[in-house]
Amino acid sequence: MATQHTAKPSDGGAADKHGEQYGVQIRYRTLSIHVEEKPTSKGPTNPADVIRQIDIHTVPVEVVYQRFSTSPSLGLESPAVARLTKSFGKNVISPPKTQYWKKILNYIFGGFNFLMWVAFIVTLLSYKPLGEPNPAIFNLGVAVLLLLVIIVSATFYAVVDFHASRIMKSIRSLIADEATVIRNGERQTIPAADIVVGDVVVLALGNRVPADIRIVEASSDLRFDRSLLTGESDMIPGSITSTSDNAMETRNLALTSTFVVQGNCTGVVFATGDRTIMGRIVAMSGETKFKLTTVQREVWFFTKIISAVALGLFCIAMIVWAAWLRKTFPGFETASGAIINSIGCLTAFVPQGLPVCVALSLTIVARRMAARHVLVKNLATIETLGCMSVLCSDKTGTLTEGNMSVRKLAVFDAEYSLDAEDAAQTSFTPVTSLSLKSSPPLPQLALISRICNGAKFEGVMDGVSASQRTIKGDPTDTAVLRFAEESLQKCLSMDESTDAMRTLSGNYKKIFEIPFNSRNKWMMSIVQEHGPSGSSEPWMLIKGAPDVLFPSVSSILDTNGVAVPFNTVHQTRLSRLQHRWSSEGQRVIAVCKRPMDEFKLPKDENELEEVLYQELQDLTLIGFISIRDPPRADVKGAVGIIRNAGVRVFMVTGDFMLTAVAIAQQVGIITQDRYDTISDLARSEKKMSDSETNSETSLTIRAAADMKPGEDDPIRALVLTGDDLAQLTMVDWNIILTDYTEIVFARTTPEQKMMIVEETKKRGDNVVAVTGDGVNDAPALKASDIGIAMGSGSDVAKEAASIILLNNDFSSIPVAIELGRLVFDNLKKVILYLMPAGTYTEFVTVFANVFLGMQLALSSYLQVCFSITNDVIMSISLMYEQPESDLMARKPRNARTERLTDWRFFIQIYLFMGLMMWPCAMSMWFLYMSEQGLSFHEVILVYNKWGDGYKGFTIDQLNHFVAVGQCIYYITIVFLQYGGLLSVRNRRVSILNSNPLWGPRRNLVVPIGMVGTALVGVANLYGPGLQRVFGTTPIPTKFWFIPFSFALAILIVDETRKLIVRTYPKSIIAKMAW
């Protein structure tokens, strides 16, 4: 690796006779330094001033080591670590302080509590002064009840919020944030929270920087992503030299919460936790502003509409009383009575349980996801999952196991297999000590693969085979390193006089290295051999994609190990070999070398990297290595479920096209026998009309929302490469995303992956998810609506993602989609449950009182009580509903056009369920009155006639009739809601296939909620205190049972509707179904 050295020379390794290392081993002498700590004057407390005074980047490296009592080889010793941990605490940034008074105000006045406050104030006014000279204790009781409702609601909101916060905190704690440090002279992996000032930290590609670090050793290609700190997405170079007096701008500091996106480095920690620059910025920024999720915005919009309607109806009722009733029917209602009776307008329309259910539903689903090892970083992601319409998936480590192994080798015109069974079934030669001896290119292939490699064995394990040793590095380099080590061990077991043995006897020192990246598609190492006769001239060793390196190859080793000119015959044969292996789903790597005897190495390492790019020519091809990375066993089934849910699955990978296609076919992303390419796309463009083809504004000609395959369109597959993407026009993208269901993008760069995501989001109202695990996936993960990272992925990928699959299980994705859809589905059911009883059955009593002169069929107390007890209890039970059987067979929800409520919804509420419920409840009122001798015509249009002597009854008798009638009405709607609840549990499926007591849709919270609401009803009717204050009273026995027949009737009618919908899906009833 290109290392900028300061206090020590380059690392190397020496080849011992066991073949464990190939380089020069460097030993260090311990530098003992005594640092005297003295109390200092109190410095600035303002975070901005402290940041300005940071000077660690301006002092020499030797001073850095001295200042923190550490050394490059030993790091810190255990006693120093313990002392520093005690002094400075854990390496954790404290979150901004929460302004609890704001939260408390939101709990008290948020949601529908605002309306409850209005109702409380006007009810209190109706008691005094409007109720004087004889204020009714009933009015005061309702006011107290409303205040109690506010307190209970606020408490419940707080409990749910606190519970959600705890769940999210516990879920986030599942992410293991670790760092590599040098302590007591050994490399150790420790929790990042345990890092202390003075630790020597080793950072590699993809790592998160765990603390503020002064860089003391760095590769020349070191780059950082500081977007979390600065907001800029450009890669920032890193170096060992100071480039600015400003700590925020200098390049020799690695700051907390940034990421290594290229190269690697070593540094000394100078600040941890709240003392880091990020910690001080957090301290300055204050509390994070709360943002509503999509569903919360939908509910808030719905809440505003309902609140406006409720306030409007309340005002209308009061205006009618003041302008008409008060004058036309004097004595019918006092001002105090009119207010109390009209309170129903405020409470009837308020689905009090809805805001609670929103928070509760998201929390429940987050907990369910955590049980499947799916970490959701924020609750807003859950609902977005339900809208996912396109999934762009990386291949390696996501669709495949990421457990790579070398399977085949090829040198010149010979092929070899590392699998004995495979070799026996084919013409391949097995790789043995004999084959290594008889084919000179093979040892060179292994040696170069061993040296030009970014992976490393962990620890020294003498006598342990390479297959059993632990390797740290990316999967490709790990597989190549294991193969190379095993092959070299076989070579070392051969006769000492062989050329292979003499080749392996040398010691190789790396002078410079360019790591593999997804743009170059190759890795380069510049090495020198050190033998008994001194140092040789440097060699360029390189391994990478064959199609990328072929233009730079001028010779090839023949079977005797002699370089011969590389001609078209060789290239054609090897290209066919690459295509054959790639078509089997294998990754193919070419291994090359070049002598650098006439090349003078520049002193400036930055200049060296640029020169080496220019010198990538005249390579000698040694051979090919094929690597197999099998698909995960569960991926094909998961892809099938996702596609059946209406979500298109694209593969976006940096791999060779044929390798990508082979894996895509194995996992079900491509199911067609034939797939289109860029040439077919060009022909499709020509078929388009001239006006659209020649216009670069075709998005305005064809609605962007319509740019997606239709349900009846044939399934077509398309395969494009990164080179193809550079040629695409806007019209091409329109065709791609309109006509093709199955798409593979191969040989793509990180920038192209991000472009694919952005172009897909522009069309078809697509909500795009991206899966990935590497640094090269981070830009696409950030650009997507839903970023999904693997738990074993890089820190960069996990930070960019909004969801992390902790167990790397791709099959968790369809589960997450289903749960995301379930949130929206259950909230719709809550509204369907709440609104018919809340609006019709409660409001109609106020309407009948004001406009039909009838006594109030449901008292204000019972209206409020029903809204905040029965409704809330039963609606919460719906939050525990399991997904319906057809949930993953529906199309994804369009977040732009499909709202929480629509016209079908209101038909179900007002023209179906509501029209069944209120006549049932009102008929019970009239039935009871008729049994007392008051016919239908004698209880309507009565107004101020209802008084002492009316139809021969005293006022006490009449008031008793009203009280019993009100309690009958209340119990009727309590039990009617049983039928409503059981009806809304399913959109299409019969309750016979989804009952709440057993089976896949089991939900025992439903029967518990039913029993709970019945007990509330009993308490209201038989509670002595409630009877005394609110005038409730027991009811005749038969009125406890008749409502059950109504509930059953509602259920049967709705079951009939569902049967029609299932049987005749194109009927008018089916089209109106929610």
C-alpha cells in the first residue's frame, strides 16, 4: 500500500520456509516517554471557540506521540487505558437535551385534545355562569370527565412515545460499532465506545472514524466521506501533512462520524465523545426538530378536517338554538342545556383513538421487525416500505452468500479445477503439487495473487492450514488469498531445486499499492524482490477484470513459463473462456505482471499514482482465476414473493455482464429465455413517434406517473452495462422503465448506481429501495427512498441505509414490505371502525334533538365516555391484526395518489356501515318508548311539550324514560361495534377463514377488547357514583341481548358484500369496495 511514512518504515514481511509471509519483517524498539500532567487554566467553554483553538494538526508526529504518551508500535498500555477511561469517560456523544416542556405541551394539546379543551371550557361555562341560578351537577360532571379525558390521553401519548423511544433505542443498540486499535503492542478489535485519547487506531476501507484522530500514516489514495459533518458529498483526501490552520479543513485529521471510502490510515486519537468536533457541533445545534412521518401527516390532515367539521356542526347547533329554537319553542332548552347537548357534535366526530393508534402501530411493527433481526433506524421508514415499487439489489453479499472460493484456474491453453469431483467429471486438471510443478505459470499465478492482495491473515498460527485460518479483508481478496496460500504451501513441499521454489525464496517488499475499486476494476502493487544478491528492479503486479485489462496486455506466459506475444487468437480463446465461466455465475479475474526496470519511481507519491495509471501497458498475462459465490438459498423464494407483491426487482452490480445475468436467472430476477440489450433498446426508440423521439422533454409528453409496465403487458427482460448507461437519453430511460419488468445493470460504478436510482424515482411514481453492503453502494443507498444494508456490510453502507438486516437475511425484505403495508392497512381499519358509530350513531342523536324536537337519545356523558373508552379500547385491538392473506398480492400503494381515506372509504362509512348502525340503535330507543306507552309520533317534534303532564306522565317519569332510553342506546352501539369490528378486520376474506381466536389471523386482543368494552358498559349502568352524577340507570334484561342480533346481522350483510366482491370482481359493488 502506498504509505506516507513518518515515524517508521513500510511494513513488509519475510518469507519463511513455511510460506507464511512474503516480505521484510520490521522490528521496533520501544520508545519510553514520560509526560507530566499539570493543571491548566480554564479554557474557553464556547464550542466554536474550542474548535478554533485545536492545534494537534499543526505539530510534528513525534510531538503527537509525546503529548499522548503513546507509541506507534505499542500503542497504549492497559493501566493508561483504565486511567484515561476514568478521567474522560466513554467515547459516546451525548444527544441534545430534550426540551420536555415542549413535549408536555404537545401531549396536552396535540391530536384531538384541542377539541377536548374547547368542549371542556364550554361545558364548564354551561355549569357556571350560564347554568345559574340552578347549575346542574351533570354539567360539572361532564366537564370533569372531559378534563379527565385530556389527562388520560396526554398520559397515554406520553407512555406510547416513551415506549417507542425505548424500543428504537434498544433496536439501535443491536448495531455493533467496533474499531481496531493497537494496545500493549497488539492489534485489538474493541467497542468504539471504549476508545480513549492516545489510542493508536487503524482505519480501513469502509470504516467509520470512531473518534477525532490525527493521521500519522496514510495511503496515498486515502479519501473520506464527511457528508455527515459538512453536508458535502465529495470525497475529501486525507494525508499526514497539515493543509490548513482550520481543524475543519485540514487533511491530516480524521473526524468522528466520517467514513473511509478509499485507502486506509493509522492515527492517534486526540478527542473522544463530547470533546470531538462532532460532539461540540451537536452541543451547538441544540435539539433536533421533530418531523412528522407520512402516515402522521395523513392523520393530521384527517384530524384537521374532522375538527373543522365538528366545530362547524357545534356552531350550527348553537346558532339554530339561538336563532330559532329559543324563540319558537321557549323553555325547550336553556343556554346551558343547548351547550351540553351540542357537545356531542364535538365528541361524536372525534376518533379519539386514532392518534394513539398511529404511534402504537409503528411501534408494534418496529418490534416485530426487530424480532426478525431487521433494524429500522426511524419509524417513518416503516410506512415507506409499504409503498416500495422497485427494489435495486446489489449482487455480491446481498443476493449471493458472499462466501467466495476459487474454483478454477486457466493458464495459456490449460484449465485446472480446485474441485476434485469437478475435475473428474470434466477435462480439467486437478490442482496438485504435481500440476504446480509441471506448469511453471501456476506458481507465479499463486504468488502474484498472494502479494497483490488486500486481505491479510489474522495472527500467527504455525502448522494450521490456510483453509482453517481467519482472514480479514473483502470476500474476493479473501478467496484469492486462501487459494494462493494453499497453492504456495504445496509448492514449498516440492523439491527444493525447482524453479518454483527458487521463485518463492525471494522476499518481496511493497513499494506502492492502488487498492481495488469499483471504478478501475483492478488492483495494482509495485514490489521489489530482496535476495542474497541485493534488491532487484521493481515489478508491477496487477489483478482485475479481464475485459478491462486485455487492452493493456502485450504478452502471455505459455505452458513453459515463457512470455510470448499476446495476439487475437489468445484473446479470442480467453474471452470465450471468460464468457463460459461467467455464464456459470462465476467471477473471473485476470492476473498480470510487468517489469519496471526502465521506470524511475517519482519521489512524490501523489505523482506516482498518476504516473502508474499512465504506465498500465505492456502487461504479461499469467492466467485466470474463477471465483464462485453461490446465491443465498432463500433469495429465489424471497424475490418471487417480492415480485408477486408488484415490486420490480432490478440487479445493479459491478460484476461482468454474463456473471450478473447467470445469478439473476438463478434467483428469479430474470425469468425470460431471451433478454434485450442496448441494441434492442435503440430499435425500440426508432419505433416511437418523431415528436417524442426527437424531444428531450418526453417526460412532459408522457406522464411520468404512467411510466411503468401495465398489468397486462408482457414480461420483458433487459440487460445493460455501465458503458451502455453512458449512451442513454431521456427517451431511452422512458422506454426502459415503461416496457421492462426484469432489468440487470452490470459493470456499473457507484455514480451509475446512484443515477439508476434517481432516474427510476423520476418515473412511474416509483418508491425505490436499494440493497447493498459495500462502500460503492453508499451513494445509491443515500439516493434511494429506502436504503437496506446488510449487517455484515461496511460502516459506510450501514450509515447510509435506513434499514439494516442484522442477520444478512434477504428473505427479511418481503417481511418488512408486508409489515410496512400492514401499518397503513390497520390504520384504515381503525378509521372504518371508529367513524360509522362516531358520526352516525352519536351525531344523529344531536341532529334529532335540534331539528326533530326529540329528547337526546344519548346523553353527552355517554357520548364522551363511548368515544374515549369503548372506541379507544377496540381500535387498539386492530393494531395487533396480522396481515391479510392477499396483502402481498396487491399492488404497491401510490403514496402520491392513494390517501388514508378516499371516496370508497366514505361509501363504506356513511352509505353502508353507518346506514345499518344508526337505525338499529334508534329503533331500540323507540322500542323502549313504545313499551312505556309513547309511540313514534309522540316522541318526535315534541320540543317544549315534553314536560309535567305530557301524555299523562309526570316529569320524573319522563326523565326516567329518557335516562333508560339513553342507556339502551349506549349499550346497543357498544354491541353493534362488535359486528363492525369483526367486519373491518378483513377487506375481502370471510371471517370463517380469519377468525380472531385461532389460525393465521389469530388476534386475542380482539375478544379481550370486546370483554373490556362490555365491562365499561356495565360499570356505567350499575356504578352508584355514575348513576348519581350522570343519571345512568340499569336497563331491562332483553335490551342486553337484542343488540347481539343486530351485530350479527351487520356481520352477515358485510360477509355477503365480500362474497359478491370475491365472486364478481368487476361488479359495481367490487369497484366501490375499499
